[in-house]
Amino acid sequence: MERRRGLVGVAWLLAAVLLVVTGCWDARPIEQRAFVVMIGFDWDPEAQYRVTLQVQRAGYEAQGSGRQRAAPMAQIVVSEGQTPRKALEHARDRLARELDTTFLELTVIGRTLAERNLDELDWVVRTFRVPVSGYVAVAPADAESVVRGKAPGYGIPAQFAFFGQMGGVFTRSAAIVSGPMWMMFNRNFFTPLEDNFAPVLGLQGEDLDWQGLAVFKEHRLVGMLSETDAAHFNLLSGSRAEMVVGAKVPGREGAQATLYLQTVSVRRKVVWQGDRPVIQVRAVARGDLQELIGMRLWSPADEEAVEGALAGALATRIKGLIARLQELESDPLGFGELARQAAPYRREVQSGEAWREVYRDAPVDVLVTVRMVAPGYMK
């Protein structure tokens, strides 16, 4: 009897070991998967969700004469449903394969859906296994046209958007704002005093093109800012500083200077004066003088005049950006959180709604210092 019990125990142990070492019981072969690399979400006024998938097949195929091999062309699949989940289920049925988001690089949200409510996509992020390493962008119109867009130089168009937001050597413009997926859908979990933002990705003809910054109020899109504003947003958030600043030099007739910024150190702060907050920005910018027309740098006074003009121009742009955000009642730079840190028990910082009441009329104090590192072309 004891021997039989021992054999039964060994049998159960072997069965458990086999379950562990033989891999996942529900694993699917690669040919039964549809690898989604870009996905777009739109909302139709008739209460229908439209999902556009850019599906990449595994392997390589011959290109041109057949001597070169490259990734196969992506397949575009469009489906609709009363909810995002139903729309994705319909897409899966059309493909007759399991949707695999392991390599999902970009999620595009159409403007109409973004203005409706981002909460509609919570299920997609939390249940559809969307990787947190991916990025998100907002389309200036519908997301479907962006997912169908082309990217010269990239075999997979999704990589154009992915590498552009990564920064570093892939950065092509100071106006490309990075929008990580985890930040877009989890920011307000940490603080209600800081609003969401995302880059705007549109089309220039048939090609993908970065077109500015989308800002939100709570979970709804309230405005799209220009590429210039997006570049200064990057500067204030400490993301990217490579940009060109131009200014007329006061007191020097016809004198104009252009500076290419290389590094900018920024300090943002909110101080309370009585019952109202004052937004303070202090920035020190360093860069190379690209061009100086109408004067020469003969003395330290000349250098100070040029640096002062450039500093004033940069300060004006920063003030303009903050004023635009105040007008939209959107605070993606987190001034509300800075106000709470300065005075955590004030009524104005106990909720997002209370903060916006004082944020939209808060005075803005910007002080910029420019330091020229090297001279440029002068005439």
C-alpha cells in the first residue's frame, strides 16, 4: 500500500514537471499570429469605433531584382464595433489569427475620439496587453489615414514614429514631443494637478509628418499647438533643446542675430503671493551664434547686446506658450504640482478643478540668460 502511494506521488511529481518544462500550454505558432506594429483608434458620431491595424508579417521577402531582402509590406486591416473591444475582435476574425501586440510601437488616437474622452481606451491599455514601452500620438484628423501613411527610408512606417520619439541620434526636430504610452494613461493616477500631452502626428501629402503638440484637460483633448510651441515645450520640460532662436538687436539699426541652442538648464517654480500663484521660469541657454547681420562683436558690450536680444526673444516665446496653455486651462508642465509642493494645504491645490480656477489668471515671470559659446557668420 505504501509502495502504491509512493508511485502515485512520483507520477504526480512527473506530471507537474512536464507542465513546467514543456512551455506554455496555450502558446500559438508564429504563423497563427498577427503582429500589430501600429494601431489607430477613431470614433464615429454614430457611436461606432473604428480600429485600423498595421500588421507586419514575420520573415523577409525579395525586393527589386530579388537580390536584396527586406521586411514584407505591412497589411492594413480596418474594423468597426460598438466598443474598442468589439472592433478588435472583428479585426481578429477578419485576419483569422490571434492579434499579437508584442511589437506594438505606436498607438494613434483620432482627434474626434481624443476630444470625446481618453477613458474610452483604458480597456485597450490595461487588458489588450499593450506594451508600456510603446508610444502614443494624436492625429490632427482621423487616425486611419495616419496608420496608412508612408515613411520614406523606413521599411516599417511604425519605426519612423517610434524612433522619432526616442530622441538621441534619431531626433530630427526639436518639435517632436515624446509621448510614452504609460505616461498618457497613468499620469493622473499620481496627481490630478498635471494634464496629459502627446505629439501630433499627421501627413504631409502621403508621408508621416510631426505637426505639433496635443494638450488635454483631464482626459479630453482641448487643443493642438504649433511645432514652434512644441519645441519650446520640450525646452521647458527638459526633453530637447536643439533649436534656432532669432532676434533683432535693439539700438543697432538693421542688426539681427541667430543662435543655435545646444543646452538649456531650466528651473520651474510656483510661489504664492497672497491668494494667487505666480509662475516662475528661470532658464540659462547656451549655443553657437550662427549669423549676425548689421553689426560686429567688437567689445563685451556688443556681446551683451546680442545675448540680451536673444534672451528677450526666447523669454517672449516661453511666455506665449504658457499663456496659450492657461487659455486652454491645460497644465501639462505640472505647475499645479509645483504649487502644491510649495503650499500643500491651500484650498487651490486640493483638486484639479480648484487649481484651474487660479491657474488661468496666474502671472508669469520668465527670466532667460543667453550665453554665446562660439561666434558664427557675420556681415
